[in-house]
Amino acid sequence: MARKRKLPSVAIVGRPNVGKSTLFNRLVGKRLAIVHDEPGVTRDFREAKAKLDDLHFTVLDTAGLEDAEEGTLAARMTEMTERAIDQADVVIFMTDARAGLMPDDEHFARLLRERGKPTVLLANKAEGADGEAAAAEFWALGLEEPIPFSAAHGLGLDALHDALQEKFLLLKERRRAATKKERSGEAGEKAQGDGEERAEERLPLRPLQMVIVGRPNAGKSTLINRLIGRERLLTGPEAGITRDAIGIDWTWHKRPVKLWDTAGMRKKAKVKEKLEKLSVGDAIRAAKYGEVAVVLLDATEPLRKQDLAIADLMAREGRAVVIAVNKWDLIDPAARARYRKELERLVDEKLPQIVGAPVVTLSALTGKGVGKLMPAVFATWEKWNERIPTAKLNRWLEEAVARHPPPAPGGRRIKLRYITQPKTRPPTFVVFTQRADKVPAEYGRYLVKSLRDSFDLWGVPIRLKFREVDNPYDPGKG
């Protein structure tokens, strides 16, 4: 008899009266939890089966979190909520965008970080045009990116679905790894196993989406055929054979990969026929949904503006980028070292947002050098997924500011308060300051370079944002 699959469990937590029970009822599809304007209606946590589109899970409605005196009813309710957090696989942390960031929010955000529980951050009651701006304040909690949400109106459910789906896939992969380890009897090899487990957790949770892009006739289809070891895609000397973006399921060293072959991208002015426009549009859409973009160049032709434009598009979309140079067998061996060095220089100079991107030379036709491509892809993918602990980031910020202090426009020094990393894929950092609009672009570039140097984030796009934080000593505030 097959074992019944255990549903993942999700605890909804937050301060009193932020809308937890309203969300609980919406996910359950019934009015199970009492909803009232009075805070503290829910005292124990309630559990029920929930559904959000194709996701099925168990949801726990909890009492409002309060930093209360020990022994009081509020403290016991908080203790029950903490038990629900420990029981759950994933936590939805709800805040109130209308009320703004409160001290209790910060207190319990620290609690969640200490427990290391996968968390989705919702800024509830963010209806209306100002909702997204109100939600931005909660970046300061140092958790995931705050999702503007309305439990009452059902706004933001699609974003909540995507966030939960990502957490569930991570949970599934960890459970599978744990089961595999248990069955193979590797528990005793702790020293080696710990490192392997950490590496395994960072493997793609689903097939890594790898998109191969480039100008027509660069050899994209030939490269995919070479990778998978069979003639799956039509190839030939004619440019523009590929029209549709074609996805192929593949496994590399037991790691699932979804390979996407795309139509060649020409300059916009040269794309006139409707069919080619549709093909290029399809290629761009596939590239945007990819994770790692392999930009394929033709070694027999100089690096062109269109090659740079394609790589720039991938970087602007936040994709990890690997530069692959095809037809390397046609280059004079005596000239290869000089050619490669110049190519790397041009890539770094023309594409500063992915400076240090790996350059792999190969021949899709003969197979020489192709074996170097996938290690470069997965190494770049790992950097693209890199998450740096908040404490380590803030130590780095102190050192970076000490080496090169921010400017002092108008005679007032800009003070950078703290930094968090709310997102990966690509690595995204938020620096909080009281004068965000005064930070010069060149200082931002200095910080990005320092981040790359300190945390080995070469070759992937980095998003660095500056956000305003109120000055409590400003007489104009309050």
C-alpha cells in the first residue's frame, strides 16, 4: 500500500489584527476563522486543508504575535504561535501596510530569522495606488521581498502562489535528499556529509532553465544536439532555421536541465517579416523565463553590437550569463590566447553589469571544449542564487564605508545605516539611508564592485537599491 503524501504546512503569523484570519478563510475557501476588527480574536492556532490554484497544503491560523510580559495571556498566546511556527514547514508573516512598520514586526522578524524558517512576507491592506509604496517600508525587516497584498480583496494572490510554490519545491527537494541519505546509510559520514548536504540543497529544485541565445547561424541548435548526444534539432548552414523556442528536458550529471533553443536575434531594423518578428519575440520571451542565458558567439566573426545587445538584454532581465564562443576550432591556434584575452576585455568593458562573466571556447561541431560549458553554467547559477547573511553584509558595509566614505552633498555627509539582501536570482541588496536620492551613481557602482570582490559575485547581475529610512531626530517628522 502506497504511503499517503504529506501535505506541506503553512503558518500565518503576525501582529494582532493584521488580517491573518481573513487570509486563512480565503485559502480554506470557507469562513472557518472568526474575523473581527477587534484585535486578539484568535487565541489558539487553527488548522485546515487549503488550496491556492494548483497548490494544496495545510494552513495554520495563529494568535497575534505580541512582545508581552511573561505569564500573561498574551504571552501564552504568543508561545502557542511559536509552536505553530516550529510545526510548520513555511511561514507567512503578515504585516499591516496601513499601520506601517511597528516594533513588534521587527521583534518577530528577528525570531523568524533565528529559527531559519522559510518565510513569505505579506504587506496586507495594501489596496489602492499607494499600496506598493507602503509595502516597500517592510524591506527593512531583512526577510523576503514584501508582497503588496489584500486578504480582503484577494489582491496579490498570484504573487503569494509563486512564493509558496518556490518554498514547497525547496521542501520537497530537502525531504527527498533526507530520504535518500537515510536509505543509503550515510548518516555516519558527518564531516563529509554536511558539506555534501549543503551543496545538494543548492541544486536546482526543478530543472534549471538554460536558454541559448545569439545571432542567426551561431550554432545554437548544433550545440544543443552535441550536449544531449543526439540529433534532436534541425541544423544546417542556412541562417534562421530555428523559428520556435523549443524546450528539451535533459539531465547533466543527475541534475535536471531544461534546454531552450531559440531563434537567432538580428538587429531590430533588419527584422521585417512578420514570421521572423514572431520568432524573435518568442525567443525573447523564452530568454526572459530562463535562469542562465548562454550567449553564443561565432568565433569566425568579430564581436558585434548585436552580440552585446543580446547579452545586455539578458543581464537587464536579471539572468545569469555565460559567454560561449563557438567554432573555436576554426581559429588559428597561435592566435587563440590573444583572441580570448581581447574578447574577455571587451565583454567586461561593454557589459559592466556582468563583469567577470565566464567565457567558454568550444566547437559544437567537433565537441571540443563543450565539456567546460555546463560546469560554468552551474557555477554561475550558484552565484546567481547566492544569499549572504545580514550580519556579514553589514560588516562588509562598515568596511566599505570606512575605505571610501559616501560624499557630503551640501556639506552633510550621507550615512548608510544598514543593508539587507531580500532576494536572490539575481542577488538584490537594499541599503537604507536617510538621503537615498542623494547617493551618486558612481558611489553605487563602487559598492557593487566591492560586493563582487568581497563575496565572489563576478559574472552575475547585481541589483543595488537605496531606500529612505526616517530620521527619528528630524523635527519635521512625527
